[in-house]
Amino acid sequence: MVLSNMLKLLLSSFVLISFMACETEVSSPQVLLPQIKLTKETFEVKKSEVRRGQGFFQALKNVDIQNQLALDLINSLRDEVEFSKLKVGDVLEATFNQHKELVKFSFSQNPAEKHIVSFDGKTKKWVYSFKEQPTYWYHRILEGELSYGSTLQDDLIAQGLERSVVAEVVNVLLCKVNFRMNARMGDRYKVLLSERRFSGKTIETKVLYTSYQGKKAGFSQAFFYEDSEKGSTYTAHYTEDGQALIRSGLRYPLSRLHVRSGYGYRWHPVTGKRRMHRGVDLRGRIGTPVHAVASGKVIQSTYNKYAGNKVAIKHRDGSVSYYLHLNKRRVNRGDWVRSYQVIGTVGKTGRVTGPHLHFGFRRSNGRWMNPMNKRMIATPKLKGARFVKLQQQIAQTKGLMQDLELSKVSKYLIAEIPNLKTPKSDHFFKFFSEEKALGKPKEAQFLEVVMNTENTPARDLAKI
């Protein structure tokens, strides 16, 4: 009996152990999955600036953009960026992915504006966008008097103006003023500037007005006209009657200038009689190149016993320049010549006492004039709606100058106009001291009105 129970117990234990073993063998083996690490996409940004002597295509190489890709970017930006205004220091920024593929490019000519092109993976095209930061326009007047040995250019640079702005002022006045012959100590100048500012720095400057007054030079002034069409060739400086003041490359006919005999009545060196001298005699050695002072069409290339070898060129404004006593003529009647092209050489042909160049100028109405006072080849005047708009802008400029002059001695509202696309009714006020803003005494306080309008001329001055 006892033996039978023991056998049953052993048999039960064996069955239990067998069952557990079977269960272990049937259970599924453990599957080990490979570990996948998710990595974040990385980008490399390369920045550079336009260097001296570089065009935009060459500048793109600074950020490793070359050949066809460079051409694609240029074509994407061509309608938005004026590459002719490229300057040293303009910023380029290229963004590449981990596969060294360009995905984004930006170009900036000032800290407040950025032209951006991004690659669209779906369309496989470059997409243009423009980013602009809030800015404001600030107005100020620069004026002074030439001292002994100084020049207008030197004075303006000494007052802290950028050389590009100085060049603009000088080039405008050169259309009316012969600084080389007529500038004198004591001459006065005035310049009205509109400066676009961002983070306390000037990023763009417009010369709204410039004038020059002297005993020999007389009085000349120019007003800036801004056309409503972006990039319009009509945007320039004009006289009050609408005459454009754009330097046309008018140059002197000789590289070195020495006037032997001036314009006006004189005793003729050959005949000894008092006669009108309708031009100036410039000293020069035989064979010295003679240049066309501006582009035009040759209407005379001939010889006579008085003028000797003679060339006459008609310019686009109807005026005619004359070059007499040439040794050789290098152009023929009917030829078109460009500005500063060599048209002959200095000689002593005709009725002369020695080698020189007689240089004369006739206005479009046929009247002779002193060629040393000819500063430009006239361009057509503004007419119609543009002339009306010019007069409106001139009135605004004059009013602004009056307000700025008055604000020097009185408490005034000074308007600084941001370049923001917001409703005209939105504006805010903040007080500031004249000492901080304009460098004047503390007691002169000003109220600065910052109006959120887009590119509106700042003139909103009212007495407090």
C-alpha cells in the first residue's frame, strides 16, 4: 500500500516536470530589434561680403556658389535687386544641408532689408521673398562756408557725410557751378538730407536739396524729385523749372587745362584789332590728344585758312562744340562719337601765333557762350503731371527747411516717419531732449512724432 502511494507520487512528479519542460520549449524565442537613432537635420551657414572689384557673380564664389547655380540665383533676384548698385560690404549668406546642397540664400545691402531665395523641393524652383525691419526717416540741414584752401567736398566729408553722398551733392552742383574756375573763399552751401535710420544708424540717405552761392559762381540750387514709379529714370535732381541736373560726362577737351586766352573781347594776337573771342584758347603741345567733351554727331570736319583743321560736334541738347587749329583730324563728317573720344590732336594750323586749341561752344539757339561755364548737356524738362508733382515736392522741401530752421530757436514737433505699412491714423508720441537728438542745449526741448506711414516725407511740425 505504501509502495503504491510512493509510485503514484513519483509518477505525478514526473508528469509535472515533463509538462513544465514542454511549456518552456513551446514559448516563443526573444526577438532583438535593431536600434535606430533619429538624428536632427543639420545645416551649414556661410557668410561673406562683396569685395572690392567684384561683381555679383564673383561675390557668390565667396560663399561657394558657382557656375549654373550662381546664374540661377542671379535670375531669381534680377527683378528685385539692382546689381548695378552693388557696393563693397554688401552681405551674402548661403545655407547648405548635410548633403552640401544649397537650400537658402540671402542678400542684404543694409541691416534692415534682406532679399531671400529658398529652394522649393516640390516644384524644384527658387522662391523669392523679402524681409524688412521697421525704420524711420530723419531730416537735417548741413550748411557752411568755404575757408581758405578748403573745397566743398572736403567740408562735407569733415561734417561726417559718406563719400557716396558727398559725390552726389558735388555732381549735382557741377551741372551748374564751375568749381575749378569760380569757387572762392566765403562761398556758402546748404544741403538738406533725409536719412533712413535703423538701430541708431543711417542706412540710406536722400539729398532733398542742395544750394551754392558765391561771388563768382552766383546762386544755384537743386531739388530732389522722386517719381511714383519704382526705379524710374525720372527720379533725379531738378531746377525749379523742371530741368534735370544729371551729369552727362561733359569733360574738358584736354587732359591738362591752361587757358591762354579767355572768352570775350580781346586784342587779336595776329591782327592787333579788338575783336570778340568766341571761345577759349587752351595751351597744348603739337600732337596732344583732343577729346570730345560729350557724345554727339560730327557735323563739320574741314579746313579753312582762319580756323585751320576744324571739327564741330552736335550734342543731344542741340548745342555744338568746336575744336580749331588741329594738327590732325581723326573723325569725319557724319561720325557718331562718344564722350571723351579722341577726335584729333593739338596743332597750329590756320591764323595763329603758336600751337594751341581753340575751344568754343554754341547753345541750341545759335548763341555763343563761354565754354568753361558749360557744365552739362541739357536733358528734357519734366512736363505734365510729373512737373506738377515736382512743384508739390519742392513746396514740401521748402516748408521742411523753414520748419527745421525755426526749430533751432523754438520748441517744435519733429516728425520722423517710419517705413511701415500701417494705417496713417496710427501714431505715437515720445519726448526727447534736443541735446540727445541734435546736440543742442538741454533747455531746447522737442517732441518727436513718429507716424507709421510708408515712405511719407517727414513734415509735420507744429508749435508746442
